Amino acid sequence: AWACRVEKNVDCGQLNPANGAFDPEGEFAGYEGCCAISESDGVFSGSDRFDTVEERAWASPIWYEAP
């Protein structure tokens, strides 16, 4: 998700509609996994696959006495 959204900012709208892949010479070549690719009547389209990642921390209480 980090590589798709932050490092490269992949634009899934640039997928080739004939084969569902990015241009091999383009900046997004090899990043097809960042897109949810769908096919309808031989025409491929893509949309962003990853939403914003929200990380949260969780910890156990340090001083805990079992009842």
C-alpha cells in the first residue's frame, strides 16, 4: 500500500484498456497489483485497490492482577 499510494502515487486510470497493464516503458510498469482490474467485453479498466492505511497502537496494562 505504501509503494502504491506514497512512493509512486500510482494512477490506475493509465492502464492499457486492451490488456489491463501499464506501459512497459512508463513510470508505473510492474505496479499493476496496485489496481483492482476489471474486464468487460474485452476492455480492461482499473481503480485504486488500497484505501488509506490507518495504523493504531495497542498495549496491555502493565499492572494487572488476575481476580
